[in-house]
Amino acid sequence: MLDINEIKKVLPHRFPFLLVDRIVEIESGKRAVGIKNVTTNEFFSQQDYFNGDMPGAIQVEAMAQVAAFVVLDLIEDKSQIPLFAAINKARFRKPVVPGDQLRIEVILKRFKANIGKFKATTYIGDEIASEAEITCVLSKLG
């Protein structure tokens, strides 16, 4: 299990766009599970046009952030990190509201030539909140 401080060592994201509070499972090269505790302090909860709900685009970004932990051990050049590049077949099935704990499960489908394809699903309890196929591409930071 990785806490927020360990997550910050891997991801370049910071508040308000660091969207993962904990990584609770990692099967290197296969899957990872992350947790996002949604609060009323989120930037999107402060905006009337979101009605306090977590927008779908933010849910997808959280999926991509968890995906980085699936392929960490597969990356030879450790100055690279997988960054979100594309989304397909996104479905948003249940509103995510302050007070929810979002469990983000990401499964690696393929990783080739610095491009990873993932199946990602978010849950609130046992109910699916959203799901998507995402693509991430390795990029050097700095």
C-alpha cells in the first residue's frame, strides 16, 4: 500500500490535480487499485455548474493516475512516466459526490512501444460509477 507521500514521489501532479489518495493494490504489469476520497473541498465541489459532483473528465484523469502504478516496473527509463493520452468507450453510470470513496481499478491490456492500453473501472462500494478504456504514453518529465 502506498500513501500520499509515496504517490507524490511517482506522480508529478499536485493539488488540486493529484487525484489519488492511496494505492491499495499493485500487481506489477497487470493491475492496480487506488482510492480517492471525495470531499467538499475539491475544486469541482466549489463550482455551481458541477452541482458538487465529480465530473467524468476528472474521474478519467484519476484512472490514468492509477494506471501509472501498473506499469512502473515495466519502464526501463525511470525519468519517464505514463501520461494520459486517449479515452475510448467511457461510461458514467453513477454520480460521484462529496462523501463518496471512489475505488479505482485499472487493468493493463497491452504495453508496447511506450504506449499502454488499460481497462479502468471506478466503484462506489460495489456499484460501478464509471468505466473507460484509456491509453497512456510514456513521456519524460523535466
